[in-house]
Amino acid sequence: MPRTFRSTLLAFLLLALAAGLQPAWAAEHYVGGGARFFRTLNDVEIDNIGKIDADGNSLIVSYLADTAGLFKIEFDIEYFGNGYGEQTGAIVSPQLLVLVGGKLYGGVGAGIQYVQDNLVGDDASDVFYIGRLGLQFTLLPRLKLDLNANYQTDVFDKVFNGASSSSVTLGAMARFRVK
């Protein structure tokens, strides 16, 4: 693994661990998963490969610290299966967001992407930034459904040899309260 990726992943994991230590401001903790549909806002073309699909799906594993007040901290790991963008390996993207609101919420965050066995660029991307708007519904006392729309800047930069694009994603996640 490249040093940049290890350092960034370690920082994300330490932040998630700190959020998971149950400080006084963290009232409820949720874990869950879901899926996202994404679409790039412009064509992504890679030397010697050509255009890659402008849209696709990914899977998400998520941790959410829901504070007693207005703020939430979310740590996600997004997984793009083998073969996206003509890659032979999977793409994994840790992301950290700070969210504000209740049932209707918004927030900002950042993430990186790591490509296993990258064929056309670096194994790790530069940091990309995320803007999110979402709705959260309580289905059962310990179960919430989260529907969200995200705007991500300069995703795939470096992992596709500098061919980057911003993207829009639509996501759905189910989360279970663990504390």
C-alpha cells in the first residue's frame, strides 16, 4: 500500500475510533450499509483505454455518531467492484463527513480512493470533497433509513491517470442503533 494511502486511512480510522469512544456529546451510535448510484458530470477518458462508464453502483459500510444536538459525524467506506474503469482490482474509498440537522440534514466531508492493482495511474487518489443533502427516516426505534444526494469534486483523479470528473451520487442506507 502506498504511504499516502496508509497515512490517510490511519487518520480516518483514528477519527472514527475517537468518535466511537462515546464522548459526552455522542448520544447514539449507528452502523449500517447501503448502496449508491453515481454519475460523472463529464466524460472520463483514459489513455489507451478510452471512455469509461459515466455511471455505476457502489456499496457502502457506514458508522454514524449522532450527537445529542445538531451535529453528526459519519465515516463511510465505499466499495466499487472489480472492473470499474477497466481496472482489474476493486476501488475502496474511505470518507469522513460532518453533518448538521435532523430529519433533513446537510453536510460536508472528504475522502480518498484506493485502487487495488491499478493499471493506469496511482494506487491512491488525491483528497476529494463531498457536499451532501439528505433525509433520515426512523423506521423502528433502533432502525433508520437514510436517503441522500452527494456532490463529489475531482473523483478518480490520479487513479485514472489524471482523468478526473466531479460526480453526483444518490444513496440509500439502513442503519441500526448500537448504543
